[in-house]
Amino acid sequence: MIELPESHALAACMNEAVRGKVIEEVTAGLTPHRFAFFYGNKEDYPALLEGKTIGESRAWGGYLETDAGDAVIRFNDGVNVRYYEAGAKLPAKHQMYIGFEDGSCIVCTIQMYGGISVSRAGEDQNPYYLTARRKPSPLTDAFDEAYFLRMYEEAKNKKKNMSAKAFLATEQRIPGLGNGVLQDILFEAGLHPKARLENLTDEDLDSLYRSIKRVLLRMTQQGGRDTEKTLFGQYGGYMTILSKKTLEEPCPVCGGMISRQAYLGGNVYFCPRCQEMK
């Protein structure tokens, strides 16, 4: 799943691998997928992209955005974006293929759900994308403690019994912060995923704010999480503390057993000792 660290890692890899290449062939929707969401008419993608030169790639929250002449390509959520050199064996099934004049290509596949968009610059009015562009990233100075506390007060006033997970990972409060990166953020803050906002102390809030900034920066600097793959098919360099990969390992702080529970549309991982329920 593309979350904030992965969108930045993918953008850096795209700038390294494909910037300046000319698009020769585009295919969208070759393999039908119930949860592949295309913005606009995918049959128009070839006309919008073929013959265009790849420009800069950038990250907006959980979106990877790439310029291609007067058009813009965007991928989000569960789109697996991979780069292949000329002559490499490609997946037999895919949701998008972008072939370049030198024989290399980008192939996108979707396992669960994902969004693909191609439009002329300035024409994409998807509200999720616009929100990702509008809100400050935790990687920037604009996401300061005052901004975080305003966000907290608004959420608490809206629903006092809102949980920590719901606060961080729903309603696009922090674009790009999803259920994946959430786990280590809450662990480092010492907060249970189901902890209620109304029960958090000033110390808890300070710890949570600093954990958001620190963990997301570390994940991004290390090229994404070790549960997600880069443009080149390698796992990210950030070793997750709490994830499906570490479930059978003891807590690195207290040595206790890690718990996994289904909650709010996905699994949460936590240490019952280090992250007591509030």
C-alpha cells in the first residue's frame, strides 16, 4: 500500500529511472480488476501520454504524481508500480503498462484496490487528491505542534470517544498516514490503537505529535517500510517494529507478546504492556 514514506520513495526512484524518457506505448485496464479505479476514461490514456516525455515525479500524501508533457499521471493506495529494463520478463496480468522508446517500461498491478489517474495538468478534481495537496505534510515545518493540536481539538469535539487509530488514519486528517505506518507511530508514542482521545493527557499528545514527525521522517529517509516494495521490486529499508513481519517476535522494549486484532477495517498490532488501554 502506498503511504507517505512509499510515495516519496517511489518519486525518488522515478526521477532516477525514467525522467527524460519518451513514452511509446500505453495500455490501461488490460486485465479487468473490480477494485481498479481509473480517473477519467482509461481509453483516453494512450492519446494523453504517447509521445510525451516523462518529467518530474513528486509525492503528495499517499499519491505518486509524475509529469508527462502536458499530462499528469497519478497512482495511489494499492497500486504496485514497477520499473522493468528492456527485455525483462513482465507480469502477464496488469492494470497499466507504460512503455518507453528504449524498451524499458513501467507496469502497474493491483492486488486489493488502487487508483490510477491520467489527465491534463490542473484537470484532476478528485477531492482526495486535492486534500493531499492542500494539507501540510508531517515532513514539513508547516505540520507543527500548534497545527496538530488544532486537528486534535476538532476531532475530539466531533466525537469524544474517537480512538487514536480513527484520529490518525481516517477522514484524511493526515494524508498518507494509513494503517501501515500507524502501527510504529503509536508504539513509539506508547498509545493503544483504541485509546480514546478524551482520555489522552498533554504528555500523551506531545509524545504522539513527536512520534508522528520522527517515525515518518525515519521511514521516508530509509526508502519506505520493509513490508512494501520500491519501484525496483526491493523492500524498503525501514525495519518495521510492529507489522505482519514481526508478529511472532517479542516486544523490543518489554519482551512481551505482540497482539494482533482486527479493528476499523484492518489489523492493528500493539504491545499490551507498553501500550496500555486508556
